[in-house]
Amino acid sequence: MTFTSTPKTFHVAMDIRGGILKHAKNTKRLEGMFINRQTGVSLTGEEVLEMGRHFDAKGFEVVPPCDNHDSRGICQGHAVETEAK
């Protein structure tokens, strides 16, 4: 049996319940964890909590870091282009 693999990169993801929702009473701890990609501005703790609740309500386990994710929100990888030798 031969295995071939294509090199991939993967995004890391933040656990919603263990990394975000557990800080609901102290949102200061969530400040700066995420950056708005369009503006480059860090999200406030309240915004991070709101985002976590949004994705939790949709059934995700982690905040989806990209568009190529599974039903839990985990990145499925992105092919790495390699140079021909």
C-alpha cells in the first residue's frame, strides 16, 4: 500500500465553551483575542463573547477560523504549493 500526502497548512481555532464562554462574567479576559480582518481593530471582550455565543448556537465547538472547516468548525487544511524540482 502506498500513501501519498499533499503538504497542507492548518489554522488554529479557539474552543468556544472552554476558551470563550467560561469568561462570560469577566469579558476583560477576552479582549484582544480576535482582530477584525477588515478594520485591523481588536475585538472587545463583549464582542468576542457575542461571537462565541453566535457560533455555539450554530453548533460549532470552535470558532471557525476559515471557510474550509468541518461541522465542528475545525479547519480541514489548505494545500501548500511546492516548487517543482
